Amino acid sequence: MTRIYGDPSSFVPDALAGFVDLYSHYVQPVPHGVVRSTATPEGKVAVVVGGGSGHYPAFAGYVGPGLADGAVCGDVFASPSTRWVYDVARAADHGGGVILGFGNYAGDILNFGLAAQRLRSEGIRAELLVVTDDVASEGQGAQGNRRGIAGDVVAFKIASAAAEAGYDFDETLRVARFSNDRTRSMGIAFAGCTLPGEKEPLFTVTSGHMGVGLGIHGEPGISEEPIGSPDEIADLLVDRVLGGRPEDAPEGGKITVLVNGLGSTKYEELFLLYAPIAKRLREKGYEIVAPQVGELVTSLDMAGASLTVTWLDEELETLWTAPAQSPAFSTGTTIQTSPAPTYVVPEEERADYTGTPAAAAEVGAAVAGHLEAVRDALAAAEDELGRIDAVAGDGDHGVGMTRGSTAAAQEARSAADAGAGAGSTLAAGADGWADRAGGTSGVIWGVFLRAFAAALGDEGRPEAGAVAQGVADGIAAVQDLGGARVGDKTLLDALVPFGDRLTERVEAGDDLRTAWASAAEAATEAAEATKDLRPQIGRARPLAERSLGHPDAGAVSLALVARTVAERL
Amino acid sequence: MTRIYGDPSSFVPDALAGFVDLYSHYVQPVPHGVVRSTATPEGKVAVVVGGGSGHYPAFAGYVGPGLADGAVCGDVFASPSTRWVYDVARAADHGGGVILGFGNYAGDILNFGLAAQRLRSEGIRAELLVVTDDVASEGQGAQGNRRGIAGDVVAFKIASAAAEAGYDFDETLRVARFSNDRTRSMGIAFAGCTLPGEKEPLFTVTSGHMGVGLGIHGEPGISEEPIGSPDEIADLLVDRVLGGRPEDAPEGGKITVLVNGLGSTKYEELFLLYAPIAKRLREKGYEIVAPQVGELVTSLDMAGASLTVTWLDEELETLWTAPAQSPAFSTGTTIQTSPAPTYVVPEEERADYTGTPAAAAEVGAAVAGHLEAVRDALAAAEDELGRIDAVAGDGDHGVGMTRGSTAAAQEARSAADAGAGAGSTLAAGADGWADRAGGTSGVIWGVFLRAFAAALGDEGRPEAGAVAQGVADGIAAVQDLGGARVGDKTLLDALVPFGDRLTERVEAGDDLRTAWASAAEAATEAAEATKDLRPQIGRARPLAERSLGHPDAGAVSLALVARTVAERL
């Protein structure tokens, strides 16, 4: 378990401080991440990697010449916010555009995706490199459903080597995505990891057994089997990974192989496992090029291992073996470098609300008050929300909602104090939530509140119809963003009934207070009803089974927010 | 705990097979270890490092250009045998002599020491680099009592860099020993490691506490304290390590710093601990040069961390930062290499016993039978001996005695079958025990039986007086080797009374059978009496206290061997 930490909530920045001090010849700090401390030629395509923290050497350990240009560091196992991704990408860009590399998880898809949109809107070329190597999570059939695990390392290295070799943006993106298409992984877990500040691991595996098909965020695997001999484990992993061989990849020929330790499975064990894996792969006609065995993408102190195979063509082999140096991965001859200038964080412009009428500013203050009440209610419910989330997730929903609503309340109050009206106050709160919460719920709430705010305006007290329209716009924005539908056991299962009832009651002539109270009731009932639903998105099947009988944490917190506001209208 | 393994007794060679396959560009296998697979100039001083296994990257991970020339890999936490050290050193020698680097443990001192003697007797220059960095084990006052922990890495790197830079043997040895003199370490443990095949860890630490002053072989530490904040842990480690500052080292100035993870303490935690350690050291006027944070010398999956400081002068700084590449440690620019020829193990000459008279050969066969009986008795007692040893040691005494006596019986039978007399048969058994058992007991039994055998001759049935003389010679050889005395709670506490009684009864006119039976009784009583003794050698104080009330495992097994032979005379 994690034992060396101060304040658990500052675990990531505290660890990053030591990391940056230690590796200042490779990296320099930027807000919520690192970029290279060595000079980069103008026009080079930048590769920025990232995701939640707790996976070292992923992601900051892979920044350096021949490897990534920057890494975004979210909270432990939680996606960095859109803003954090954007900020690191801005710092890493050298005029050649940015490829954003990350594993396929809902929160990362949302936040990296929105960050790419924002970069493009500012004229910076930005595209996503979504790593999808885990054959164990391929339950739904579509490739897009595979999670990203240790295959990250292959895709990031190959993208970076292409960029370093002077490939243009399209060519870098092409070969990077092709390397992902050619990569498959499969893992086993013996024991779960323990988050900083927690006493119990995220999951346990029956003694003498292994969870087959682990994830790297505390997902225990899709089935449990007795631990076999190294030969048997090698057979299992090789068979499953080769079973996922990409259609265009030859049977036999050159491959690279990663045997990855999840955290507390030791080098000796990994070497011991590598021997029969290599033997089997060679028996099947494969030639192993530049294999890597060790801790590559970890999950804190989780016990377990995974096998990754990438089917190489000549170009991939050249890029995989090209020189690279970074804190955690060095290969080939030394790349000559010179120091980069110290990155200076650009100053932000402050919004000017001086034109807002006094009456409108009063409504802004009321909105800030609502968000403060929401913050208090969510903080009081934090532990309970965490427990609900832990049934089928990683248990961080309570913490994430508290962090997001605290930031939202603070930014909203700051805007209201500066004279903002209802819309601008809520928009400021939305940006605070989105920028500082991280994770999936952070970006969803940010997007919802941003769209909601746009319908309110800053002219005075919004009409009930404008509020209902704002909620409806927010729902549409969330649906557009995440691709989830009602019945998928997400917050939409409570949010859509809330919005529908609100519109219905407002159209029937109720005042806002009455309509909202009725809508909050509908949300509460709908959240309770999510007990009977299976989650459908980004979850392996057994987790879906396990979650039956438990409501969705996101729907429960949405209903709580709705009731809290209802009491104040 | 260790979970990926096949036959626990082949854990080390199984892991080594994967390691060598993976890193064939750095290393090639030799019996019980590795040497470089890259060419080495003739006349270069060779640095051979080693010790027990389970400490990866120590020791095989540090073989490569700019680092060591070879590594000897003992069984898990057990010293390699003299023969294994000798074999690897022979393979690594390129005519410039061999520096044998290892941490200060009784078994390693014996085996590396005897191997150096043997190398010198064959005209190969060989000296010991005994690493003694652990300030926590400095209980007895003398520097020689400090154990070697992560400071190994500094001493090995500096010795290797000096050799690579073309230093001659004396100069390499001088600067290597100086780097050890300038190095101090101190560690903390949160949880013990579990040996392959075992269910329980070697020790446990009370939840929320840390063992202060850990060892790397399952020693839990010299005191137990509540786990502090990273700042408090940093204070503790910095204060204790700086408190051990070498007399000739300046207060302030250049140092290098290692923060070492013991196995399951994660990178994030080590970075988090490094930040306040670096801050404190800088506040005290130190400049940190090329620090290393990560898993450097582990103890399987033990949880814990250690701090190492080396006070650098200009020469040490140059050597510490000199280029080096190896499986686990790379720094500086790439060293150009070319492949070395594959090492061919020299063929052994087989002994020729064809001149032995038939009657003498019959006695040889009887001696082989005695050793087979001893093997069976020790195998039956293996678990019990392990349990006794685990009270104050690492619990491997039973396994080691079984392995040694099995090898001894096999070699003795092989010699007897080829016609060897009593002396040659016992000598062959002695060599088998010494060469293949490893650990401390292996070398002691080998030396004892070798000296014993020399007194027996091959002429026929030895006289009782010759047998008593052989035992006395064996005792003298063991005392000379290990420096232990009666009362130190070692096998000498039973062996000396055994030898004394045997000589006394033989001189009194008893026949061998009667005299031996009486001596075996004396040994049994003496072994029982070791319950009241504290071990004095190579043990931290609390272990000495803990062992009161438990007999010494080595004395118990000696008495068992004596009784087993008594029944057959």
C-alpha cells in the first residue's frame, strides 16, 4: 500500500516536485505537468502524453529527447481536466502542432478531446492518439471499446520517434495510430493497489488466484483463475494476445514485446515470466526486437503483470529502436541536447463585468450562493458518493465532485464580487469546475453548466423558460460530448428526467421554484432507479454485473445538486 | 509477495534465464552468474560484484560497459559458494586482476574471501571491496560491523569507472575502497518480503509503523516508530546518515544521493520523499550531484526506502558521473562496444583413483554411505531447521543444509564408485558441499570436511586417532575462516565440544564407535545449551535479544549429523 505521503490530496504535486528536481536535465515543470527542459527545433510536431497519475513511469517518465515533449499529470487515476491538457499542450507546442496521446478511458477522451478542440480554435493543429491495446476489455466487439494499458509505451515512443525524425504532422499521426493498431496487450492481477490515504486496496483477488484481464485503475479483471506456473501464465497471455492479432498483421515475423510489472511484482518474477513468453513466441515464428521488461505502466503498488505485443513493419521497427532518452526509458546512442529557456506561464486576462446593471449583479450573487450551497451539500455527501462509486468504479466520485464544486463556488463568487450577472457567474463557475476538478465528472459538469449559463444571460433575473432552456441545452451538450444515452447508468439517467420535468412544468405554467422542486423529485426517483441498470460504457462485463442493486454515483449526486438548489429558489 | 515462480528451488536460474535472454546486448551467461557480452580490452581490471539474489537490479543489472564486468548470483538472500564466485571471476578476468565487490555479510565475506585466495593461488590478482554503508548496523562500534545496503551501487560504479578509465589494480582498489569509506546509508521498512514458495513474509511491521534501520535480507530494523510525514521521514534519514559522516568528509560541499526503494514502495512515494531530503541537504550546505531515485538494491517485494549519501571529492565526482550503460543503470554518453566471444566453460579434469587398494576403496564406499545417511537425516529435519533459523536469521538453514549434503553425498558416491579411499571420498564430498550449497553454512561445512578429509588418507580404514585429529583440524580451519569463537551462538558451540570429547575419549582408549557416540551426545547437549546465548556476529542487537531461548540452527544441525554418523560406525 502507499505509505509515504503527506496530504493525500497533494500526493501528485508533491511527488512531481521531487521528480522535477531529480530530472531537471530532462524536464521542467509547467502547471499540472512537465515539458522538456531541452531545446526543441521550431516546427517539430509535439507529442504530449498523459492521463491520471499513479502509473509511473507513465506518463512524466517518458518526456525527453526522442520521446514525448510533455506530459499532463491528472490526479491519481483521474483524467486531467481539459484546461490542464490545454496548458501543457500550449507549453509543449513549438509551432508544429500537438499530438495528444493517452489510454482509452471516458474521462481522458472527454478532456483531451475538448483540449484539442480548444487548441484548434486557436490555430494550433491538435489530434488525438487514443491507445486501445487491451484485448481483455474487448467485450463489446468494437475496437474503440478496448482500454489502453502498457501499449501506451509503444504508441508514445513511435509517435515521438517519428516527430523527432522530422515527420510532418499527418505522417506522425498516421504512423502513431498505425502502431496502436498493431499493438495488443493482456494482463493478470494478483492484488489491488491502495490509494494514498486509504487503508484498503481497491480490490482483492482470492489467495492463490489471479484476476485475468486487469485494468490499470483498480479494475480487478474479467475472470478469476488459480495462479499457474510461469509456463501456464505465459501460455495464457501469449494465446490471448496473439488471439487478438490485428487483421493486417502477419503471423510470424518481427514483433516487439513488453512484459510490464504493475507495481509490486518484482523484476525477478518478470524475467522469470519473460523466458517462457519469449520461447513460445519464437516457436510460433516470431522474432523479438528490442523487448522491454520492467515497470512501464504501473498502477501504484498493484501486483500483476501484462504482456504487450506490437507487430512491426520496417518503419515501426526503425522508430521503435530509434535513440531516446528520458527519466524512465533510454535506448540507442545519446541525443545531443541544449537547454531550453524556462517556460513562463502566460498571464490570464481578467474578465471585466463593470457594465452589468446592479440588479443583474444581485442575481449573479444569488447564483454564487447556490453554488456554495451545492459545494457544502456535496462535501457532506463525499464519503457516501465515494462508497457508491466504489462498487463499479474507482471510488473517486465524491472527491471529484467536492473538488469541482469547490472550484466552481470560488470562481462564481469571485465573478459575482466583480459584478457579473447570472449567466457570467454560472459560466465562471462552470470553467472553475471544468478546469480544476479533473476526471469524467469534472468535464461533464463543466460542459453542462457552460451551456446552461449561455441561456441565462446577464440582464437580470432569468425567466423560468430560460432556465428550462438552459438545462435542456446543457443536457444536449453532455449527450453530444460523451455519447452516453439514457439507460447507460450515468448521470444522464437522472439529468434527462430532471430536464424533461422542468420543461414540462414550466410549459404548464408553474413558477420556477415549483417546477424545479418537481424536477428535483423526478431526478431523485430516477437516480434511485439506476439501481436496476447495468453500466454500458467503458466497463468490463463483471463490473456491470457487480453494480446491479447499486445506484449510479453520478445520478445520485445530480439529484442531490437539484434538491439543494430547489431549497434556495 | 512473490507469486510468479515455478519450482522455488530454481527461482534464481529461471529468472536469470529471462534476464540473459532480454539483455544479451549487455550480458552473457556463465555458471551462476553473468559476464559482459561486449568486448573488454586485455589488461583492464575486472570488477565482479555479487551476493545473494532477490536484490535486482543488484547485482546482475549492473553489468555492462562503464559498470561491472561480471556478477555472481547466489540463491535468494544466500551467498554464492566460493566456487561460483571463483568461476565468474575467472570468466570476467582479462589479465588485469579482479576486484570482488559485495555487501558486508558473513557468508559473502567467507565465500568471496576464499575465492580471492584461490584466484591468487593461480596467479590472478584478486582483492575484496567490502561495502559497509549501513549506519543502522553500527551497533558494535567497529566500522567492519556495518552492513552493505544500497551503498553497493556507489562503490561498484566508482570501482568500475576507475577500471574503465584505465586505472591500474592498486589505484582502482584504492578509489573503490575510498568511495565506500565516504558512503553512508540508512533505511526504513514498512513490510517484509515473502520468499518464493512461502506464504508468510519474513517479518511484519505493526500497521502504521516503520522499522527503522532495515536490512536487505529480511531484517526488520532496529526499532519501530510510527510512520511520519515525508518531512519527518526525511529528517530522520538525513539526520542519521549525516550523523554517520566520515571523519575526513567535509560538512557541506558536493555529495551524491540515492533514495532507494526496497521493492513495493512506489516511484511516486520515492519522488515525494526525495523532495524534502534534497531540501534539507541543500539547507545544510550540500550540493547534490547526479542523484539516483528508484529501485537500486531491493529485497524482493519488501516495502521500504533507504537514503544513501556519498561525500564526493573531485575524483569521486568524475568517476560517479562517467558514462556507463547496463540493464539497470545508464548515464552519460553511449560507450561504443563490440561483441565479446561467447565464453566457454573450461572442462574439468576428472580425478583418477585407479591406484587405490580395494580394501581402501571399500572404506571410501562406507564414507559415501555416511554422507548419504546425513543427507537423508538433514532432509527430514529441513523444515525444523528452517524454523529454528528463522528466529534470528532468514530461515534458509534447512534448505542450505539439504542442498549442501545432497551435493556432498552425490560427489562422494561418484568418487567412491571411481575407487576413491576414505580421504578422497570425503574430500570430494567436501568440495561438492562447498561448491553447490552457497550461503554461510555451505562454505563452513566445506572447509571443515576438507580439513577433516586430509587427516584420513586413502590407505584403508583410518585409525580412531586420525579421525579425532581430522575433526580437530577441521575445527581449527573453521575458526581460522570465520573468526567466531565458542559462545558466539554458532555451530562452533556444538562442534568444539564434539571435537574435544572425541579426542578425550580416543586418548582414553575408547574405540571410534564408542568415542564418537559420546562426542555426539556432547554435541547434542551443547547445541541445546546455545538457547541461552546471544549471537554476536553480523547481527543487529534486537535480533540478538529475540534469539534468546532458541538454539542455534547451525549447532543443532551439527549435532544431528554427529548422531546420524554415530549410528553407522
